[in-house]
Amino acid sequence: MLVYILLIAIAFIVFATSKLKLHPFIALLIAAYGIAVSVGMGYTQIATTITKGFGNILAYIGIVIVLGTIIGVILEKSGAAIKMADVILKIVGKKRPVLAMSIIGYIVSIPVFCDSGFVILNALKRSLVRQLKVSGVAMSVALATGLFATHTLVPPTPGPIAAAGNLMVDNLGLVIIFGILISIITMLAGYFWAIYSGKIYTNGEDSLVDLEKDSEVIEKYGELPSAFKAFAPIFIPILLIATASIVKLLFTNINDNILYKLFVFLGNPSNALFIGLLFAMTLLPKFDEERLSGWIGEGIKNAGEILIITGAGGALGLVLKESGIGAYLGDSLKTLSLGIFVPFIISAALKSAQGSSTTALVVTSSTILPLLASLGLDSEMGKVLTVMAIGAGAMTVSHANDSFFWVVSRFSQMDVATAYKSFTMATLIQGLVTILIVYILATILL
């Protein structure tokens, strides 16, 4: 009966969000209440458990999500994303434009959402297509898959941060390190498929590009910031968090040392992202109401939806834990020896059914938390690899119910059939390659 209750709850979340178009926050909350009532949880305990689960996850990761989203908006509006793309193009060279496009997407999507990243960089991509006589399909798929790789795997992108929070990962730096290493392979899988797609599919090769118009779009940012100013808000927080993680792993015996304390303080995710925000503030062309209130306010509004979905996911996770469903289901799955594939399968099913990668990351991590011990994934490394497995599922696959699918197809002038054969297939390959890498790491490290 416990298993039936969980399956009905998951089915309801998928149906409500994909067919009824109910907001995930309400769907998750209804599921949490439904499970709590179904298992006979005491009436005083229900509200306490739900509010505690909601509050705990926001206390852990809320500030990080808000700061990361604000940084993303500033990078988007200040032209820093275009500057980063320009720097990468110079390093990689125009002889390898498809690879350059993959790397540009890979880096930009760490702070900037996929959809926004593609829209920002589309004018640059289209100009390169015309100037270098390269396949528009290849360039579009390369950019989209590069964006997707870090979107689901690398903090401070909100989805992976929320998943790490739901799974109670103590060392966010390890999630960043493994996310970067694994997502490089994910990006390359998308890149090689993009090269293949460019040779096979010709629809939507940006034949209608207006080069002069695209130049105007790029030039609207005015004078672009320096390379250091553009990259600093992303890489300095990542460097601080990763350094603190390494210091804590290697020097636990000198934790009273002042340098140890300094690295740990600076590498705390909230502190590191706040420092990143200070660097992002140097990108503001003016310190006026439009930037200080408008841009930052937009970042806060964008973070709001992610926060409430994450909080509702935390509520559902604690209800599952307190109800005993997790322990029972974990024992049942243990006999199947699925291990790291369980979070991948759940996440992929949710992603394919309702379209949102962030929702798939939040719901799956909430659901899988009580199963970690039974699946042999309750160590710190096990939790980190579980985040990676959920991220792999959250990119499998992007199709018509995903807003990113329509952004890619419409801005690339692809018809739906070509978008399915090129971009949707690319996300399937990325997801399968990623979970294969995660499985290999799990067999070695766990």
C-alpha cells in the first residue's frame, strides 16, 4: 500500500503539471498532504512536517539560489555573456566554430538560464553562421547542448543547488567539482552529435539571417566589459567553494588554523555567491534605479518561483521520510540492484512527462532522499553522484513540452521534425552518456 501511495502521488504530480498545467508548487503541496493523510500521519504532525521540510531546505540553500539568479540577470543585461562568448571565440578560433559554440553555452549557462542564454547568444550564433558558412543546425545544437550540460549538473545553477539541498549534501564544492568534470563529457557528447546533425539535417540553417540586424542586436550592449569583469562573478565563487572543499578534505587536522578558517568562511556557498554578486555589481553601467532596483529586482523575482518549488519539494521529501515510504521502497529496490540508476530513471520520467528540468531535479531529489541508505548512496560521495544521476535524468529528454525546445527550434528556424531529430535526440544522447559516466564513477568510488 505504501508503494501504491507513492506511485499515485508521483503520477498525480506528472499529470497535474503536464496535462492540467497546474503550477508545480501546488502539485507538490497537494501530493505532500495526500501522502501524509493516506499513511495516517497525526493531524498535528502533518502541518509541522510540511512547514519544517519547506523551511529547512530554504534555510540551507535559499540565499544561494537568490544570489545566483541575480548574478545571472546582471551578466545577461550588462553584455558580460557576449563578452565571454567573444573571449572563447578568440581562444578556440573561428576554424572550430561549432566547438566554440558548445563551450560558450557551457560557460554561460552556469549562472544564466538555458532559455535566456540561447536568446542572448542567438544573434552571435547567426552572424557566425553567415560569416563562416557553417551549418546552422550544427551551431544551434552545439549551443543548446552546451547550455544544457551545465544547466542540470553544475551549481550555482538553481536546479543542481536545489537537488544538493534536498539530499542534504554537506560539501557543495564536491558537487561543483564533479559537475564540472562530468558535464565536460556531456557537452562533448552534444558537440559530436551537433557535428553529425549539421551534415544530415539542413532545415533551418539560418538562410534568412539578416547580418546587419544581428549586428545591431549585439551592439545594443554598447561598450562590453573587460574579460575579467565578465568572468569573475561566475568563476570566483566556484573557485572559492571548490578551494574550501579541497582544504576541508586535506587539512582537517589543522582546523584551528586561521588560514583554514578563512578558506572555509570564503568557501561557504552563501558567502562565495555574495562575493560573486559584489563582482557582478562592477558590471553595472550606472548605479541608478533601473539597475540597482530593476535588474536586481528581476533576479529576485526569477528566484522566487524556484524557491517555492524547492521549498515544496523539501516538504514532500520530509513527509516521505516521516511516513516510512522511503525505507520500505528502498528495501524493495535493494533486491533489484539498480543503485544509481533509480534516481536517473525517476528524473528522466519526470522530465520527459512534464518538461521542466528544474522540477525534475527538485521532485526526484525530494523523493530519493529517504531511499539513499537502502540504495547504498547515503555517503557524502553517494549523495554527490546521486545529484549527478538526477541531473542526467533531468536532461532526458527535451521535447515539445519543454519551453527550451521551442526556444531552440524557433530561434534556429527549424521545423518541429528537424528539432526532434537533431536537438531532442542530442538531449537523449547527453543523458545516457552522463548516467554511464556516473555509473562508472559509482562503481569506482562507492
